[in-house]
Amino acid sequence: MNREDSGTRQPMRRVGLIDQAAARFREEVVSGRWPIGERIPTEAALVAEFGIGRNTIREALQALVHSGLLRREQGRGTFVISDSELTGTLERQLTGGSRRHYLELRLALDSAAASLAALNRSDADVELLRELRDRREASWSSDDPDLRTSTDLALHRAIAAATHNPLYVKLYSSMLDVFAVHMRDETSEDENAAHLFHHELVEAIAEGNADHAAANVASIFSPFMR
């Protein structure tokens, strides 16, 4: 019977206790038992649950704050902000780039994803991509930039998922917050053309045409690269 089934937790060894505690808390985040956006248990609750001292708890949690998984809010507690340490690392490493740098990076990632998706997509992937493409197009009648950003990124993340390459999916998903920051104020000079290229992008993936899929990604980004 595992820990989740038994409802009990094995005591931690004293050697490297802070590292062990941090690893255990990281598991809570990655597994989803501590969901993104939710406040984690209080220090007192963690002491009672894990059977370790309050100072060890604090230092282990601080390690996860530094790694970008948790955020402390004065007077409110500690919240989960990511389930991947890669996200926080990338956000820190990618600060300071110019608008064009971000566009070039996303163009490279999206082009490769489109090509791989065309080669590896399933029928279920194609069905989802068409649905998300239609949602994206519908969102452009809204004045809400966050809605437009979220529907666009949902489509492109699904394209990354259709590569069926778990490493690519993890990398791309970890960069979504970075992309979102640099998209909210973007509008194409020709939205009809942008929608057309997204339509053709999805259909190229459905047809298994990797070259056409990558070419449509280039056409989508072309107005922003001038």
C-alpha cells in the first residue's frame, strides 16, 4: 500500500533533513496534491503531518520559493505558483530580451512544433486543434486581451502536445508565461490573414504536411517581425 492509500507518511531520516523535506514538498506540488494557485498547509499543519521541526519546514519551503514553485504572501500564507522549476528558471534567465528576441525565439519553437506535430499527430489531436482554432478565432471579437492571449496560447500548446515529444511539451509549457507577457498588447495589422494562416496551419498538421505547417507559422509571425 502506498502513502496515498495508507494515509500515513514515513518519518524522514535526520541526515540532510532540509533537502529531504524540500524533496517531499516538491513532490506535493508536482503531483498536484498542492494545486497551482492554492495556499499550501500552514507551518503548524506541516509540522504535524511530516513530523519535522518548524525551522526545517521554513528552510525547505524557502528552497521551493527560490526555485519558483512557491510564493510567500505577507499575511496570507504560501501559495503554489508553478509545478515546474523550469518555468521560474526560464523566466529569470529570459528577462531583459528585446521584443524581437522573444518573437524570434517563439517563431523557432512554434515552427519546430508545427513540423513535428504534422508528422506525429493523432486523429484526436486534429479534432482538438480544430476546436481550439475556432475558439481562438471567436475570441478575437472580444476586447479582452487576456482572452485572446489565452486562446492563442492554448492552440499553440496543443500543437506542441501533438508532437508527442514529452521533452518538447515540457519545455514549451514552461515558456507559456513568458510568451503571454509579450503577447497581450500584440495585434496583427491584418487579422483576417492571421486567422487564415491559423486555419491553414491546423489543416497542414491534419494533412501531415510538415513543410506547409512550418511555413504557416512563419506567415503568422511575419507582420510582427517588421
